[in-house]
Amino acid sequence: MKSADSATSQLPWVSDTRPGGVDERRDLSDRRRRIWWSVIYGSFNPRRRSPPRRETEARFHSLDWHSAHLLAVAIGILLLSVADALMTVRLLSGGADEVNPIMAAVVDRSATVFAVVKMTLTGLGVMMMVMLSRYRFMRMVRVDVAMYGILLGYGLLLSYEFSMLAQLSDPVGH
């Protein structure tokens, strides 16, 4: 096959690279159609482990690979959130009041709707924090450090709920 430009076709290192040409190197299958394969393959073979080196590319970038400690913190937050939901339902059945106005509106409908909304919001929040873990919240606190604060906060909240439960079961204080 001849190239469109006669001068270029005389150069020995130039070949016909048009689609369907002799030296066509593109694969005929479209890799963008294999979504689940890409997700699974990318999970076991991550490429983006650190942010770009250039400052101009540092606006927002997601990573394929996050630190292992973030998994432990994320699972801890989710488990403590489940424990908080169970304790909240137990305390509400004992006569306590929900102080969060958004969750109070949801918990009045049913405990199931309350649990679904709480787990969905917590799960999405944790996912966003893991994705943004290398950034700073309000340019002051790194998001991964804030995750540790949330984990500690849930621990303190559960301690408080356990003390409330003890007061409900023994109102006289004996």
C-alpha cells in the first residue's frame, strides 16, 4: 500500500499505519466493553499508587492502591456505626430520644429504614474519605487523620451509650 504523501512513502522507516493497513497494531476487540474484567484486573494489578509528580496535575486524582491502615480504619468505623445503630434502637425502645434531627425523622418510620439510611450514609462517607485520604480537610487536617478522629469519636459515643443503657436498666443507681 502506498502512503498518501509520495515523499513520505519513499522513507524506509515509514509504513502504512491506517486502520486495516499492513502494520496495524490495534487490537480489534474494544477493551472498554469489558467493564467487570477491568474492575477485577485493576483490583489485583493497581497502577496508580501515588499522586502525579507534576504540580499542575495535582488537582484531583484517584488512586488504585491505598494504604493498608485505611482498610482497618474504614472497617472499624463501619463496625462501630453498626454497633451505634443497634445501641440507638435499644436506647430508643427504653425511652431515650434521638438528638440528631435528621436521624430522628428517619427512626420514627421504622428501625429498618433507620439502619439502611445510617449504613448507606456512613458507607458512602467512608468511601469518600478513603478516596480523598491524601488530601487535607479545610487545608488543615489530612483526611486519613480525620478518619482516626471519627473512629475515636465513635468509640467515645458507644461508651456514652453504654453508660446510658446502664442508667436505663438501673434507674435508681444502686
